[in-house]
Amino acid sequence: MIEAMGLTKYYGPRAAIQNVTFSVAPGQIAGFLGVNGAGKTTTMRILTCYLYPTEGTARVAGYDILSHPLEVRRATGYMPEHPLLYHEMTVRAFLRFVAGLRGVPRRQVADRIDTVIQQCGLKEVADRIIGRLSRGYRQRVGIAQALIHDPPVLILDEPTIGLDPKQILEIRELIRSLRGRHTVLLSSHILYEVTQICDSVVVIHEGRIVAQGSLEELQRGLMAEHRLRVRFLRSADGLLTRIREVPGVLGVEALDGPAQFVLRLEPREEVVAEAIRWLSNQPWGLVEARRETLTLEDIFIQLTTGRTPVPAEEPEVQEASV
């Protein structure tokens, strides 16, 4: 539904983005991640035909941004980082105005306004002046104007920026409700938010795409080995040496807690289950075995700084009892 192909944009001699290539499948919500200045907003403006690329092209909802820009605009709902709202208008009047700009047939305008007001939780403020609304409600109006013509594609630039925790949860739930009916590309600085909303992730750094895929795919791609944290009921002489004999173990690290270790295992999925089975059959009393995994924050740090983070524990992957 969204396919960027070699997008490059120069501002004078400086390249804002270079050879940006990624895709978002129909009905998916994709998170677009990058530090400030990485090229997220430039890419989004190109996809919505607010800017033209210096090189490359993209297809949005089946239309090429260079040869069919009007069709792309009709098929896309765009919410910039700071939504352009007429603060002296009421919510309902503003949405009617945007519906006219978007070419919504006159006989459908009233129904579309009622639909997006309900969809975006604006019923209580539909007849209030936009300038008197809270930041959270203005963000909702920004999403509503992007939805007014029922586009197949939504591009949202930092939709929760500046909101309080309650407002973030509400906007997050609203965006989650769009899955399936719309294809959504959203940028965000809140990594936890992306893990809660998005089906896939695209990471851009210094104007170039450095990773894309589901969180699980990125984890598999960056972790060269499995890590297993284990805890035993009792310790014993030579326990560390014996653990090193576990099939598939590359190394063992003893932790501060009594009879606790981290095992580095070969990067084969079946190795984890085999190691747990072997340890369970030993006389030390295996109490707990937890896999460690990279969080999205770990992945982001590794991709944008080159530093290897310490993986976090993955909760309740597998536990063993005495």
C-alpha cells in the first residue's frame, strides 16, 4: 500500500534523505523511527506530495507520487506534527470545510462528519471553538481531518507529541482502532508506543533506512546468539563447569545471586529448549529459566549509535519447578 523506492532529497548540497526504500503492507500500522533530523518528516512530506524527491519515487495506494500526485493526495490522509487547524472555527464547521477541500460528495458530508466525530471521540466538543480545546482534543481534530474523506492510507507525524499520559493512551487506542481498514504510517519518539500500536517498524538514521520489519524480525537479525538466564535451588562444586557442558552453550556468566547464571547459546531456536531440558534433568533443582531478548529501545540504540545494549529479560518464556 506504501512503497518507497530510492527516495533521495537534497536541500542545496545537503542530503536530507538518501536512497530511502521501504514498504508497508495493506491494513498494517507501521512505526517510523529516527532521532531528530533523521529524515522522517521529509520522507512523509514526499509520500504525501507536499515535497518532490530529488531522486527516486514512491507508490501510495497504487499511485505513483510523480505521475499521479492528485490521486495520491486523494488516497492519503495526512496529519503533520503540528496540525494546521483554524482555531476560530468550531470542530464541526472545520470538518465541513475540510470535507469540501477533499472532494467529499455533498450528500455524504454530513454522514462523514458524524462518523469521524464518533470515531475520534469528539462528540462532546463538536460544536466548540477549536482554539478553546485542550491539546489532546486538537490532536483528535487533526486525525479527524485526515480521516474525513475515508482514505485508504494515513500518514501521521508525531500524533501524540506534547500530550499528557491520559491523552496519549486515548490517541493510541484511536490509532489502534484504524488497523485493517486503513494503512497507517506514523512517526513517534515514544518507543513503547510503537511496540503497543505497530505491526512493523522502519528505522531511519542520518537519512538512510537502517532496518525494517516486525519487532521479532529485528530481534532475530541483531541478536547473534540466544541468551538464557537460569536459577537453581542449590549450588554445588563444579556447577559452572558442568553448565558449560550443556549442548549448544557458547559461554556462561555467573551472576551475583546464588546459583544464578546467564548462558550464551548457539543462534538456533531448538537449542534453547534442549538446554532447558538438559538442565531440568540435573540434580541442582532448576527453579527458573528465562530467555533474554532485545527491546525496541535496545534495537534503536544499536542501530543509531552502534553500541551493543544489554538485553532485557523476556517475561515468563519458560519456567521450571523443582
